[in-house]
Amino acid sequence: MLYLYGGWPGHLPYDIAEWTRDLLAELGYDVEETQDIFSLDQDLTGYDLIILGWNNALTTEDLSDSQESHLLDAVAAGTGVAAWHGAAAAFRSSLRYHLLLGGDFIDHPAGEGYPQHYLVTVTDTDHEVTRGVRDFRVASEQYYMHVDPNNIVLAETTFSGEHFAWLEGLRSPVAWVRQWGEGRVFYHSIGHTPLDLAGDDVRRLTKQGIVWATRKQ
């Protein structure tokens, strides 16, 4: 599998990479790491999974048409994708990338890194990605998402209206899965810092999402 990570240092990509390595070691995955988005400008169909850990919400990196096409073509042919948090804010001008991912980060009404405790509610307890995952709390960056209506939403969060009164009671997806041709895509919005990812339930959600998205041999 290919693990692409890096980008804006505010999302602590190297610390998140340590967490990800540990998780992938538990799964026994053979991992090729890269911090070069130009690695996407090649035939990617040989990978069973690509993890997108690139976070560039405040920087200018974008995907070229060729990089975007190689990624989408590989997934359509069966390569899986797993991603979290800032991957939904990355490559803002790459519209087909976000079409593949299934959504866009729009805002965190409470502010960047704001220590607001919010509940993540598992809405599909029967899916193999959420098996054994309980509702859990997160302590930063409650993402408000624009999402593809064709996603299978697995978990969501409800906004209090504290920062935008008109959002009170509105729900936004936190985790989803989707199909892209023969490939599977998994995303969740948690992971501003490694502490956000430390809980047993978000770890289980992520691991099971990775396994689900990986091309089945």
C-alpha cells in the first residue's frame, strides 16, 4: 500500500504518521511511504490501498490533472482509499479529487483547534467498518462538511448553535464510505492532533475502515 503524508505543519503530519505506522503494523500491512505528491503522477493500479494523509488547508499545493487522473483511474480499477481529517481540506482546486473522496471540509465553527468537546454518534452500527465502535467524544475541531448524497454515512455529529445559532441541532457527517468504480473509499474527519485519535473507538473505526477499503484479493 502507499501512504502519502505531509503538508501544512499545523496538522502535525509527522506525529499523525507515527500513529498511522503503529496502526498499520498491527494490521501487518506492507507500506510504502512518501511525502511527495508527485508520486501520484504514475500508474497507481498496483497498490491495494492508498492512504491520503496530506493536509494543505493553508498552503498552495494542488494536484495536477495527471496526478488526479492517475489517482481516480486506480481507484476505479480497484485500489482502495482511506483518509481522515485534513484530507477533506487538501487540494482545494482539484474538484475530481473531492468527488472521489465524497466531501469537502467547509468550516469548524468553533475555530481551529478550539477545545470543544463534541459527541460522535455512530449512525450505522451494522456496517463492518463500525462493528464494535461505540459513540465517543472528541475534544477539537468539529468539522462542518459538504458531502456527496451518495455516501453511506456511518457516524455524525450535531452542532450546538453556540457559534452559529442557525446551526443548532443540525447534523454533519463524521465518517462515511463509498464506492468509486471497483474501488472503495473510507473517510472520517477526526485527527487534528494525535490526541484526537487516541481513543479505542476512533482507532477501531480507522482500522476497520482501512481493512474495508483495501482491495480484496
